[in-house]
Amino acid sequence: GPPGSVQSNARYPALLLLFEKLAEDAIILVDDANRPDEKRMVQQWLAEFDCFDAEFLNLGQGAYLLQRKPLDNVARKPSQ
């Protein structure tokens, strides 16, 4: 993704744009997860998509590992 200096929440749109292209068993790794924008982004993704489990990895600058749940549990929550 783009560096954090590009703009606030610069990585957020990635999942919105790529979700339909992800494999059924997709894994997403978010690096630099100790940054406030990345923490907020992962929480927003989890609120909008109920098909991921997330685990924080306390490595280096931190990372989130998001694992997609089986397709029968996939649904995009409606925007408010």
C-alpha cells in the first residue's frame, strides 16, 4: 500500500476495491499496524465486512493478519 505520509487512511480503499477479487481463503497482511491509521483501517474493515477474523502480530512495527472466513458466512454490511 501507499506510505502513511501520502494521506490519512490511504490504505483504507484497498479492500473496498479488491474484495470481489479475493480468493475464498484469502489472507491479508497489514504491515506497520502500530500506526493509528492502520489500526483504525482494520477496525473499519472488520465493521464493514463480517467475513474476516483478525489477529494482531506484535512484530517489528506490528502487523494484522486477516483471514477470510468460508464463503457461506460472507456478507458486506450495508453502508450507513
